[in-house]
Amino acid sequence: MENFNLKNLVFVLSVTNFLLAFVLPTLRSLKKTGVFPVSFNKSDTIQLFIGNVYFISLLFIFVSSISYSFIYKIYYLLVPISFLENDIFKIIGIILNQLCIIWIIIGQAQMEKSWRIGIFDDEKNLLITDGLFSFSRHPISIGLIFLMFTTFICMPNALTLVVFIISFVLVNIEVALEEIELKSKHGQKYIEYSKKTPKWI
């Protein structure tokens, strides 16, 4: 019964995390700015590719969490990593997973109206350098990488492992593109910020 409850908790947290880290901040930003804050420029092949892969990865996470919690026969087809399948790892994963969500939400809140997903070529937002951004130039991206890793710990299988690896690669590509865009938009101010604040942490 305990194992069943933990499995259901993983599913509930997957849905809750999606609402807290994506849906709510998107709606909040849209209400405050009137601009939909998600953009993967269709004229930019790399950005479009990243956006599509993010969307597919999200679907994979939901497939994994639904099958893990309710249809284990399907989950078995995702090639579970049996030596990681125990309650201790699961509890540790759940706790770290929620700490990642809290970290991401704080970073989003500190960005206020400047929070965006993707690159907006025609928009120059404020450069946020305080709060979490005084420790890292990309704290939300760090949170996303660790969120995917802890998701793998909660549901250790081949699919979530691949999603974590892909997410790690894509986040690094996205951050590299953002660095170029931020230097272009903020010039010397961003260069000075880069000198005193590490890229990651």
C-alpha cells in the first residue's frame, strides 16, 4: 500500500509541478504584460527544434508518470532501472524534486515581467541581477536540469533517463543562445554582470 501511495504521489506532483512552474507563471506574465511569454521563433530552426523537443519531452514525462502510477504493465515497457526502484530513492527524489520547483518559482518571481521561455528578438526586458541571479546567470535553467534529474530518480526508467540527457543538452544550447541575445541587447552591462556572476553557480 505504501508503494502504491508513493507512486500516486509522483503522478500528483508531476501534474502540480507543471501547473506551478509553467501554466501559472505563463498566465501571470500574460496578464501583467499582455504578451504570451513563450516563444520559439519559427524563423529560427534551432529555436523551433528546441521548442518541439521540449514539448515531446513533457509528453514523455506524463506518459511515464501515468503508466508508473496506474498502468504498471505499460511502465514495464519503458525499461525500469530496477536497482533504483526503492522507496528510499523515491522519497529522496520527491523531496529534491520539490526543492527544485521552489527554486524555479523563486527565480520566476524575481524575474517578474521579464520572465520568458525562448528568445524574443524584438523585445528588450530588464536585466535581472539580484536574488538568485546574483549567484547564477541562469538559475531557472539550473532548476530545470535538476528537476529532470530528480524526475528520473522518482521514476527511474530508460525513457526518463533519455529525457534528462536530452534536457541537459537542450538547456545548455538554449543558455548559449540566450547569452548571445543578452549581450546583444544589454551590451557592456551584461558583460560586467558576466564577469562577477558565474554562468551556473
